[in-house]
Amino acid sequence: MKIDPQPLTPYYRFMENQSPLSVEQKLAQLQQQLDQLLARCQQQRDENRLLREQAQRLTLERAQLVEKNELARNRVEAMISRLKSMEEQ
């Protein structure tokens, strides 16, 4: 199988016309973008960790509130029952 060099010619000409400094600048720019991306990833990890912790705290708080609500409901129902029994006497 023979590779046709014709489609690659514009790329080779482009690369020949690039000065080493230009390539170095592009590499530095790419490194900077990569560093920014890595920093953003770390930021997202930290934020996700905080959100998971917050969700866990809120789930626990909700369970505690549901339990308190149930206790309050039981007390109110007991009071109502006592009042009804007092009324019947």
C-alpha cells in the first residue's frame, strides 16, 4: 500500500515555515492551558467533596427532623385522646 504524500504537503510546508520559537511558544501555551485544566479539575473535586459532605449532613438533619416531627405528632395525638376521655367523663 502506497501513501500519497500530496495531502500531507500543506502540513509539511506549514511546519517548515514555523520557527522553533513559535513552536516553543505554542508548547508553553499548551502547558499553561493544561495547568489551568488541572487546577479546574482539582477545584471541581474539592467542590464535589464539599457538596457530598453537605448532602450527607442535610440527609442526617432531615432524618432527625422527621423523628422529632413523629414524636411531636404522637404527643399531640396522646393529648387529644386524653382530652376526649376527659370530655366523656
